[in-house]
Amino acid sequence: MMILARSFYERPTIVVAQELLGCTLVFQGQKGLITETEAYIGQDDPACHAAKGRTQRTDIMFGPAGFSYVYLIYGMYHCLNFVTEGADFPAAVLIRGIKMSKPDALLLDGPGKLCKALGITREHNGWDITQDESFSVLKKDRAPPYVCSPRIGIKKGLDKYWRFVVQSG
DNA sequence: ACCCCGATCGTA
DNA sequence: ACGATCGGGGTT
């Protein structure tokens, strides 16, 4: 039960996204190994919500690292992110997939699916994920091999290979 | 006040 | 290939 500290998140977003692979996402007693992440990096990244500046929704990304950023997408689903880097540099890592170990190795592939399964909503936006194990990420035992690709579901920023997926599930 | 569109997903 | 569904953010 080694909770990842704020210093883990206060680093380049690409590094955080890569190193989150294989770590354990914990949310209210539920646990899953992180299998897929994406990096969204600053106001120069056209796919980042903060590209158009600081707004009410993106406010959390302009704050310190180690906080959750949860937003509603397509009027139906929620996406879970973790804020990275320093204050006033808006960046975050999207959690796109986890593998549950508890009942039957359920694979939750998709940011909307995993939030629905875990019960994560906008209510959980802006939470400090470095203090309480009920909402946190635990250190990994081993770094799994992974591949890179363009990010999913975006129309801008497709030249950046900022999606990271653990190999073979 | 109005309009467009989105870091998705299940169904056809 | 497409519709569901709604809030954010820009525009009038």
C-alpha cells in the first residue's frame, strides 16, 4: 500500500502516463491495474481541454499535481484524469483502461466504461489522490512493457503518440 | 439566448 | 455507420 506521492505527478506528463501503467488504481475499495493511459499536455496541445485557456471546467488542471480531473463527455460518460506537472501548467493523464483482479479479471477497456463500473462521476472532480487510499494510485511492483500510439477519439494533435498501452493485456 | 461539438460506447 | 444525450464555451 504505497500511495504514489505528489512528487510522482509533478513530473513531465509523458513520464507520468508511462509510469502509471501497471500501478493499481484504488477507488472506494475497488482496485485495478492501469493498462492504458493518455497524456494531455498544456495549452500548446490542441487536444488538451486547457488549450483554449483557463475556464471553470479546466480550472483543476491549472492547479497543483496529484488531483483528479473528472468531466462529462458526450452527455453520458465520465472520464478520469490525474493532474500532472506544476501549478499554472495545465496537463493531465487520462486513465483509459484497468484490469480488475478481484472477482474475475474483468477488463475495463475505455475511459467511460471504467468510470461507470467504478461509480466515478463529476462529484469526484478535484480530489486529492495522494492522501487517502480510498481514492489513490498505488506503486507498482514491475514496469510492464507497453506500446505507443496516437490518442483515441480526437481530431487535433494526432501527430503526437501520447497513448500508452500495456502489451498483451 | 443560441449553436456546435466533443479525450464514448453500444447497437445496427 | 450511427444515435444517445448534455454541458462547456464561443458567438449573437
